[in-house]
Amino acid sequence: MDVEGNKRVFHRRGQSSIDNKQQKVCYHWRAGKCNRYPCPFLHRELPLPQPAANGTSSSKRSHGSIDEQQLPRRKANFNNTWGRVPSGGVARKMEKVCTYWVQGSCTYGDRCRYLHSWCTGDCFSLLTQLEGHQMVVSGIAMPSGSDKLYTGSKDETVRVWDCQSGQCAGVINLGGEVGCMLSEGPWVFVGLPNVVKAWNAQTNTDLTLSHPLGQVYALVVGNDLLFAGTQDGTILAWKFNAASNCFEPAASLKGHTLAVVTLVVGANRLYSGSMDHSIRVWGLETLQCIQTLSGHTSVVMSVLCWDQFLLSCSLDKTIKVWVAAESGNLEVTYTHSEEHGECHWELSNVRYSHRCVYRSGIKIADATFLFFPFHLYSIVWKDDT
């Protein structure tokens, strides 16, 4: 056995390890978090390059000039202040919302480098106004991966807008009032009297979904199904067949006695609001009505899911917050009355589609709900036509 040879190999490996350690400063030590002992990297800063004999700076670092053991070692619980400003200073805000502020636990206050708000400006500013429709804009959609914005109107047209220039790129005459619009992936769905149009912005596929009776006022996608709320109170469902590249009828949900004007999907449920003043809760798996909510006294204009809450607004000038009780049924936990709101619509002129879109620098808004985390903004519009 070559004992001396093994010793020589051991010493060479040990010397190489020391050299490598002198080449790089420990990243965690710099952050005050290194708890490795021994650590394979330096726990000190590298010395500055020594001037060469001829007066010029050397391009190589000097090693071994400072004994690591002579330098004080930072404690493992060193309070790192990187990324924070000194006491009394003004922080330069990053374009990122503070995670701790969202959780309500940020202790830095105004000195925090991250945003303590959901937007960077004092308010939203109008970048451009898209003009061309002759009547109420009742739907807005922007398909995924597209640079075009689609708007539908009671003037029986859909206009296509270029998001870069804000110019109208085309007008589609449909021969019927647009009741609502929806974008899902590359698809754009348009609710019309007695029909739903489906366009694929990527493949230029143009499909017609028949069977609705009367105007289609609401559209939503959930559990791979397309739902449409119609004028006769029925909710129709279609399922896309990839093999035949078409939408096939899947179900017909009946229960409302008047037009269904709003739909939303959340918590594996479909919620529908109607002109019959009620909200119905449907199971997405069974497509059966689970519960009927009867708290409003006028048309339920919009429903919205947020966490465990269901929010609804109505022409009775109230916004209701519903939450699941111990029995599992939804109950009203809060009601807000909008006493100063003006709801002077006749039912034939009600704007049934209420949405707000900010995409590619173009803003178009016609909303009942403007909703941001922890804040709910309600807008009640007056139709003077």
C-alpha cells in the first residue's frame, strides 16, 4: 500500500480546496445568512489588486494576504437591510406590489420599496376614445394572442380595432343586436337574437350555434362548457368537439321565468341572474339547480364571485354580499344601498353586458362592477336614450 502516495494526493486535494475557497466570496455570508461550518467559500472580501512594481495596476487578484481567522465573522442572524432605505428616507418604489402589505403585515410603511397599492398612478387616464358605433356598446372582447379588440353594439355591428393604432380595422354587419360578447382563448363569442356566433381569431373559423330563443344576453365558459343566458329564461350549454371542430349542444337549464341577463362561474358553480329578480345556483357537474336566491326586488344586473363570497347588484339600487352558511346554502351577509344612483332605464333599453377592459393601451368601460382586491366600486349608469 502506497501510504506516502495517498498522503501526497490528500495534500494536493486539500491545497486545491483552499485555493478554490480563496477565489470566491460566500454569497450567503455577504447577505448575513451563512450557517455552514466549515464553509467552502470566503467569509471576507477579496483584497484590492496590489500595484505592480512598474506603477501599473495588476490584473490579477492577490491571495493569502489576509488571514481569514483574523477577521470578525458575521452572526448568522445578521439583520440584512439590503433593499431597504435608512430611517427617515424616501423609498424609490419598485413596480411590484408588496406581498406583506397584501397580507396586512408590512412594518416598513412609507419606507417600503414595494407598492402599497394596486396601481401606480393616482387614477386611470383615458388614452384614446374609439368612435364608430351608432348605438350602445353592449360587448367587448379580446381573444388571446390577438392584437385586435372586438366591440359589439345595439347597432347590429361588431367593430374590430387595432390595439396599436386605435383605428377601426373592420366592421362586421350581423343583422341583429349584439346582446353580449365573450373571449375565451382564441375564440370570440357574440350573443345575438336566436343565435350565438363563434369566431376563432387564429384559424378564422366561423361557427353558428343555434337553438337560443330570443336575444342572448349573457355568455360564460366553465367546466369546458359554453353557457348562454337567453331571453326566454333558459340557459343553454354547448361542448366543443375537437374532432369535428364544432360546438355540440350539451344541456338546457330551465328555472328562470324571465330573461337571464348575467352569468358567472366560480367554486364549481354556475350563478345566473335574471329579470325575474332571482339568482340561481347550478352545479357544474350535474347542471342541476342547487339553490335559488331571492333577496333582490328588481332585475339582477350583475353577479360576481370573489373568494368565498358572491356579490350581486340590482336595479333595486342595492349590492348584496352572499356567503355560505353552515348548512352550505348562500345567505346575505351585507347589503349596500346606492341611494343616489340613478337607474332610470326602461327594461327594453337596459344595458345587459357590463364589463371593463384595459388591453394594449386601449380603455373601454361600461361597467356595473369595477372590482379590485379588498375594494368594490359600483357604477350605476343612466341611459338617456
